[in-house]
Amino acid sequence: MATTVREPRKDGEATRARILQAAGELFAAVGYAEASNKAVATKAEVDLASINYHFGSRSGLYLAVLDEARRRFLDISDLQRITLAQQPATEKLRALVELVVNKALQGHNNWHLRVLAAEILAPSPHGQAHLQTGAPMKLALLKGLFSEITAIPPDAPALTRCILCVTAPWAMLLIGPRATSGALHEILGMPADQVSTHLYQFALAGLEATGRQYAQGEGC
């Protein structure tokens, strides 16, 4: 008797994507603790077994949502593509700022930024450790770029301070609270090229000033 080989369901990836989208929207709206698998299944129009099949568990689903949010936020491949490119370091900085601003302005109503913000402000049991898995490589790439601009060694404390000063506005743009008024709300309504140019000029000026101080022995 011939054995029938069952082919994978062609709609499997579509179902997984639908669950991921529904879960992301719910986690963004009510938080991880309040978004049950049943609610996700209802929103995605699937049964509970589909969630377990694709993600293994509720925590597995949440980690997959964080992965997707992080990918859309600033994926390691984005950083590698820009920081390792064969072009002047200042142009790499400009390209990185433009990428961040475009992501912030285009995605400020999307769930992925709100999920990341919620995880950072109110950490879940496993989320923080999961988000930190790619942090050392991202930090190394940024240090390499900023070192090119400032001529400060990557392991110098001054360069670490530079990273905080330069990237803090990026983080605010990407995951800051989306109120209906205030400075962030105004900035998100501005043309992307104006915001990018402003942030780039401030970042470059600060990096170059710190590099001069370091060369004169005023930094460490």
C-alpha cells in the first residue's frame, strides 16, 4: 500500500504572520501580561493550537514578537550594512541618522515601536534578556563608526559617552511616548529630511568636538 506524503500547508507562513501581527497589536495595546493566547487567537482568527504549533508557547510567541519588533526597529543587518560600507565615516553617520528618522516617522503608529517601548519601560520576565542578545555586536559597530569620526580608541570611556549622547535622541524618536501634543509629537510631524539633517549636524559636531578634546588630553 503506497504511503501518502503530506505536503506542508501552503498557508502556514501566512497563518504565522497573521498570528504575529495580531499578537503584536495586542501586546502593544494592553501589554504582555494582559494579552492572552485566547485573545490573540480570536484577533488572528485562528485556533489556539495554531499558536502552539507556530510558537510553542505564549512566551515563545512574545519572544517572536520582540524579534520582529527589533528587526523593524534597527536590525543588526542595517547597522552592518551602513557602518561597514566603503564610504567616509561622516556619510555613514548621515545614512544611519536618516535610517533611524525614517523608521521613526514612518512607523510611529505601528505596533513594533510600542511593543519595544513597553518592554523597556515595564520589563517582562524573559524579554529584557532576549533583547540584549544582539546588543554587544551593535555596540561594537557603533563604537567602530564613532571611533572613525573622533579618532578615539573604541575602548575609551569617552567614546562610550559619545554613544549615549548621540543615540539617546534616536531612542526617543523611535520608542518615546506617542502623545497628541508636545515636542516629540511636533517632531514626528516634520519633514524627514529636516529632522535628519538637524540630528546629523548635532551628532557630528559633538563627536568632532569630543575628538578634539581627546586629542588635547582633555578626555579619557
